[in-house]
Amino acid sequence: MPVRFMVRREDERAAELRALGAEVVIGDLTRPETVAAAPQGVARMYFAMRVSPDHLLAATVVASVARSTGSWRPWSTCRR
């Protein structure tokens, strides 16, 4: 199953993910214009970010972008 990660910067961790076969997208979870490409064509999305002053903003941006791109649907429909 293909996996895509969104990371904040190109570094050794991004390179390690690529070496494992993952697609890596660079972006900032607090900036909708950098998040927009990440959910394209995905079936499921997992949001993980350490708790920080920007956590609520990032969660809102990711949910808004996912919904506007058609990548969002209620959890109850994902479990089938």
C-alpha cells in the first residue's frame, strides 16, 4: 500500500522515509497552500503533530483542506 508523508523540511528523516518507499511531500501544516497537495488521491489521512502553540491552527488547516479537496469523510464511513 503506498504511503505519503508530509514533512516540514527536507532532511535525513525525509530521506529515510523515501528509502523505505514512501512518497514525501514538503509543507507547513499551518499554511493551507502547502498542505493542499498532500491529501490528493488518498483514501485515509492521519494527522500527527507534537502539541505546540500552532497545534489547533494546524489541525484546522488540515481538516479544512481535506474537506475542500474531497478527501474528508466521516470516520463511521471509513470503518467499512
